[in-house]
Amino acid sequence: MPGSKQTIHVMNWRAIWKVKRGILAIFLSFAFSGPALADPALLLFAGMDHKQFLGCLNCSEYDEDSVSNKYGPYGSPYSDTSIFNSYSQFGGAYGEYSPCNAYSSDPPVIVDQQGNYYGRLTINQSLTDTRLSSNLWNWLNNNVCD
């Protein structure tokens, strides 16, 4: 019978269930959108035996290890470990390990934290293990090697 205590109780229970179900859905969407499902950090290594870390390619510009952090050791044009330093061995058109050296035989390698290999960061198109996406290629040519 509409308006009875039993009907109101059932209606309240349904409303409460809808709210709880909505909260659960929001919680699950956050739980499964965290770092476990995010793109892996792409890391640059160069130098003898690729032992020199040169920064993270796809980390936030506010991350200290990001190549996009202009104030960090890997994004500053004044740092010896930056691909943006035209005078270091890792930057400029003549750096031995520079991605901007069109003739470099050993430019930086791109790996993730598990050591999975993604290719080399270089404008040298004669190397067979260069697999840059068009976005990464454009970024390299227009922002790093300009």
C-alpha cells in the first residue's frame, strides 16, 4: 500500500543502494586507472654500455627525472646529462651519443623500468632498430634537434 512504512522503507533502501552502487563504480574506476594500467615510464640511457641515465621521456614536466623539466638534470640545456645541451656528448649535432647526431652509431636507447627495449632515440635513419612514433620523431626534430 503506497505511503505505508513498508513502502517508504523499500524506497529508501533502493535510493541508498543506488548511491552505494555509484560510489562503488567511482571507486573501481579510480582503482583500475592508477599506475598499474598507465603507460610505462620510457627511460633514456646512453654512453658506454648505456650506463648513463638521461631522463624519462614521458614523465610529467614536474618530475625531477623528466627530460621535459627545464630545471632538472635531464631537461636543462646546461646539464652534462641532458640531450638539450648542445655542448655535451649527449646533445647537439656532434655529440657522440646524441640523438641529434645524424651519424651517431650509438645514440640513446629507450627502455622501461623492467628493461624492455623500445628502440633508439635518434634522427639517424640508417640504424635498423629505430622505431620512433611520428609524435616522438616530430618532438625530437622540432624541440630537441632544432
